[in-house]
Amino acid sequence: MSRAKRTIFWGLLLIIVAATPILLLTGYYAVRKLTFLYEYCGSYGQLDSVLGWRLKPGAQSCLAGRNRVSGETYFESRIEINRDGFRDSTADAAAADQAVATIGDSWTFGYGLDYEESYPAYLSTALNRPVINGAVPAYGSAQALLLFERHLLPRRPRIVVYLTIGLWKRSICTGRARPTDRLKPCFWWNEDAGAIELVEPAPGYVDEMAASGVYPGGYLTAGFDSWSYFVISRPVLILRSLVDRLRGRISGETAAADPSFDRQAMLRFELARYLELARAHGFTFVLVDPEDSYRAVVGSLADGGSAQGLLYVDGARWRTAVSEPAQALAEADRRVPKDGHFGPGMNRLVAGLVAQVLRQNQLVP
């Protein structure tokens, strides 16, 4: 074989080797698109320079899960965002003042369900009082905290309920230098100071990256065009993650598994900030923690006398009131088909647990 032919052969082989992972990944997403596709009636989110994104006030959309091969529809739901940017029964509604406020991610939002089937809606019925659904799908704990401070706290809630199932894992970032290129806020472990800092995206950075077609991870859940996300945003974010790791910077669930990251310091920082706000603004903070992630932190705050204004619902109480009774529910009532989020029956149990906790502590009649 001549030298020119050898060069062509090895060049083609290199192209095939390099292209194989891309083709496999593309094929995987193509199969998923055909057999289980999330379909939206349009975006109900908007970019936010601090939060990455938030819900768009007055937006109306829908979400369905369908199989394009068989034609089967697994679930359908409508989405209404009220005038203040929170999920509601209608886009014309406004958030009530001095109400019960719920914060979190898709579990609290009621992903895959109509608003009336979310746990905040059931809680409103159980308490016979307004409940604000202040959750945003795919949010991390840093986003939930800043959204609460900026947009929910002005509504002067009397009770704040935070259901967290791993939100903290999405909001971790590490590295020697303070991050300046994040598309959403994160809790950064400052190795030099030995302390946690809440880092927000640099001014203008979110909009600048969006203009080039790169959006914050998680924005897909707000009705963003999924093909553009997987073709542009997702590959770029994966590449940036690889570069970050080479530079000793990691974030999200990868950082959560890093033994050098002080998880307890981050959880303590977050919870202490909520409790400072609770004391300053006169609300009770209810932390519902099915995974017992905050148990040690709650114990240390209680021992130090800093847990005033906190009601803690641990994993044992969750199992007794929610997980175990849910086993008797029909599968579609327990979980959204093919998706896995809480179904209507599960959300009724969650609302019942929260209502019980509030009544036992004489916070509601």
C-alpha cells in the first residue's frame, strides 16, 4: 500500500472512530424521540440573568408524553403560569399575599399533571386557603433559594414548605477559582476560605450564551425546543463539563459524589439562610426531606439553638404517610406513566402529610 493510500486509510479510520460515539448518541436520542417524546405547546419559561431561567408570567402551554411509533399517548397535561410567574389554575390569576408558599422542582410543580393534581393544589383544598406553587422543573437548591428571595418573599408568606428530593445535587460547583462562566447559580466550595459561597452567573452571561444557542441545563423542561437543545446546547455543555474536569472544576451530581466537597457545609449554609429569612420575615419553614439529606444539619442547628422557625419532616415520617400508603394505589395514580413523577394519588398523600404537620403544630385550624 502506498504512503498516500495509507494516509487516506488511517484518516478514514480516525473519522469513523471519532464519529461512532456521536452516531450512537444521535441514534439513542432518535429512538427515544420516536418511542417516548415529550411534547410541549410552546415555551412557558424565560431566561433570567440570575436564575438561568424562570417561569414566564401569563404563559399557557401543555405537556404530553407520546410514542410516535405506536401512536400511544401516555399522559397529557395543561400548564398555566399566573401573572406573578407561578404555576396556577389559570394564567389570569395572581399570587395571594400571606399565603402558604411551596418551593421546589418538578415534584412540587406537578410535572406531567394538570395543576389541580399537584400537591400544592391538593394542599390548598385540604387547608381551605391559598397555596402558591413556587416550584420550577429541573431547579437546583441554589435556584430555589434565590427564586424564593426575589419573587416569593415579597408575597409575605406565613408558611413556606420546601419538598426536596436531591435538589442540592444540582447546585454544587467546585474548583480553585471562583466560577465566572456558570449559566445558573451554584454553591461553591471556597477551598482557601474553607466556606461555602452562593455564586450567581456573571452579569449578561446567560443572555450572551443564549444568543449563541447555548441554554442552561434544565431549561428544556420549560418547553424549550428539544431538538435545538440536544443538537447545540447539550453537546456544548458536555464538552464544557469535560474541559472543566481537566481544569479541576466539577459541578452538579459529579461534584456531589466528590469526597472532597463538604456536603454538610453546603446544606447547613442553605438551611441557615432560610431560617434567617424565617426569623426576619416571620414565617415558619417546613422542610420535607424524604431522603434524610438534612438530618445531621437539622440536628446540629437544633443543638446550637438556631432551628427556631423550622419544622422538619424526615424520611421515616414520609415513608409512613406517603411511600407505604402509595403501594395500595393504582400505578397511574402513583406515578405519571413512562415519566415517573408523582401521580395524583401520591400528591394527595403528600398534601395530607403537610396538612397534618401544620395542624399538629397549630399553624392552621
